[in-house]
Amino acid sequence: MTELGRLPKLVPPPASPVDADADWTRVEDALGLPLPREFTEIARRYGRGVFCHEFSICTPEQMIEENPGRLEDLRFILQDTGVVCPHPVHPEPGGLVLWGSDSIGGTLAWLTEPAGSPDRWKTVYWTRDDEFEYPEGGVAAVLTGLVENLTARMRADGQDVDGPWFDPYRKDVHVYLRLTEADGAPPYEERLRILRACLAPTGARGGFRGADGARQDHFAAADGQWDLTYETAYGHQLRVAYPPGTDTRVRDALLPAIDAMGCRVEGVLPVHGTPHWPELA
């Protein structure tokens, strides 16, 4: 099986990709370069979004607006530390072209050589720490390796994760519920189990356990439409992000689950200055 066939089996693409019909010829015209066919096929299958909250491929607008400026800026910053970037930047011959990024400022770029053979271009992963990694294969192989390595590291760190995932882009509603425990409420682990059972099926998406016993657990519900975090790391709270227009459905599911956990809603924190669920605030 090719990597282009293996990636969708590892990370199922969304049923309705966002901007799947994007016009990539605009990018080719702006850069004066053809794009790898595998890249545009992945962009069509997945659309705009993020793999595992971490890796994303550029939209046409991003590729046009950020090439070569973003890579040139990184190169100049690197030179200020006394280190010479080991690669040219497009439109220099064989120069780097940005095609993706991670969540903390790292970039994924092609070395555009040999000229005229985009399906043979290699990827350079320029990390935020100014390290240069050279993952093997085309875009599908690179993304497959990145998400497999990420989930493997999460599991090695003791995080609960069911496997890689992809979130299509959307402007979610974000609600933070501040919780208190009723007398006789079960411990955190049992409360988390009850919460996920009430919202089943769910998919674990990692988290952490602090040295002081604080916890944070991420998971998805409602076929990936709801992104939830239950935690005591930054106060006892339940955070949820969900599509606009579904407030009633989310409330009707969460409030009985919170009650079953032996907890109650003490307040609703405004997010970005916007209050939600005023009847609970």
C-alpha cells in the first residue's frame, strides 16, 4: 500500500472537507512552480484543518502570502545567532518552499530540486529550535510519520490517546464550566470515566498528570464535533468547543453528565470576553 493510501486509513479524512475545492493553480502561478500531485490530492481529501492539534498544511492563501517571507525571516533570525541556514529559499535555485507547519512555529518545506520534478522533492522540517530534520518520502509519508511519532510519544509519556485524528477548520464556540464537587463525589479518575461514558462514544486525545496530582484529559465526542478537556490543572473545570448553533444539544448532554459525576456547575467563565450559557453564570 502506498503512503497516500495508508494515511487515510491511519487518519480518516472528514466527510465534508473544508475548502476541498481550493484553486491550487493560483499558488503554482504565484510561485512559478508546479506543486506535487500528492500534496494537492491530500489537500482535496482533508481540506483545511489540523492533524492531532499539531500539524497543518497551508491553504493557497498562506502559501502565496508566506512564501518566501516566512522562511526568509527565519533564515535572518538564524543568521543573527551566527548560524548559516543550510538551504537556499525560493526563488533561489532549489530553494525552500513552505507547505505546512506545526503548532509552535516549526515549518515544513520542500527543497525544490530537481527542478521541474515536484513529485521527487524532499521535505525539510525546520523546527522551532532551529534544527533541521529530513523525513523520508512525499507529503503523505511525512504526515504519516509525524502523526505516528506524535501519538507514540504521547503514549510513552503515559497519556491516554486512541490514535491520530484530523479536525476540519471551523470557528467553534468555546465554553468553560467551573465545577465543584458534591459531598461524596468519586475521585477524579472515576469522574472522568463517568463523563466519557455519558458522552460515549468518545476518543481520547492525550493530556497530562502533574507532579502535584493535577490532571488534564482531552477527548472528543459527538463524532469528533465536540472537543473537551476535563481538568484540575488550572482549577476544576470542564472546557468544551463545539460548532455554532448547537448550544442546546451540548448543554442537554453535558449537564446530566456533570450531575452523574457528583459535581455541579459553579459558574461559566467568559471566553475571549464573550459570555455563554448565561442561565448558569
